[in-house]
Amino acid sequence: MRYLPMVAFNVAVVFLTANGASAQHAGTKSEQDACARDASRFCRMYLGNDGAVQSCLQMRRASLSARCRKVFERHGM
């Protein structure tokens, strides 16, 4: 579980990049929490490569937790 904070950060950066938002906004705490476990579970091998984590999560959309799927949907992904 020591990777979970890093995963949450990477997921936030993915949403930040995908939306073209300013660097001052890193996603809400609840968005980070919603996808951190899924990113760690399904995309651990891509941690550190934000684009790859996003692609990985999108490819596994059917397996994501309902909370994480909702985050993707809210961001139009």
C-alpha cells in the first residue's frame, strides 16, 4: 500500500492533463481516492507514466470500481 499516495497523484495528473486544466488544480481528493485503488490494482506497471495509466484505466473501464468509472464519465472520458 505504500504506492497508493503516488497512484492517487498520478491519477490526478492524468485528469489534469486530459482536461487541459491549469497546473494549480490536481483533481479533488474524492476523485483521487475513487481511482487510486483501481490504478494500483490494474495499472501498477505504468505508474510514473501518466498517459499510460490513463490509457490503462480506460482499457479496463468495465473492471473499474463504480466510483472510478463515474470520475471518468464526469471528465468526459
